[in-house]
Amino acid sequence: MIVLDAAFENVRRDRDFGRVEAHVTLFIKRAGQAVRPVRVRTNVMDRGEQSVRVRLLENAASLAEYVMGSETPDQMNHAA
């Protein structure tokens, strides 16, 4: 899976828990398939060595990879 581009929406910081939440839309390319968008809701700690944007992107990509790896035609219709 190759992430070609990403868009961030509804980004907010939860001060009580020290997390940043966002909807991340990944435009991905897999071998033999067309580019397709995958939308993931994710959250990361608001402090760290890397920027929040990079951590959100990495977390969203790993979640998308996990969901698409266990993908069956029936499961994707019910994925949140």
C-alpha cells in the first residue's frame, strides 16, 4: 500500500486526555488497483518527537492497512 496524499478534517485537541483527534482521508494505491480514498478516524498523543500531522498520518495508514488486510467483501460493508 502506498499513500499518495492525505487530507485532515475535524482536527481537535482533547486537553483532558492529552490527545489530538482527526478524520484522515488517505488516497492509497495498491498493486493492481486504482487509487482510492480511505477515511479513518484516529487519535494520537499531543506531544511527541514527530509532528502531530506525521503521527496522525502514520496511525491512520496503519489502521487502514490492518482493516484492508482482513478485508472480506461482507466485512467492508459493515466497517465503521
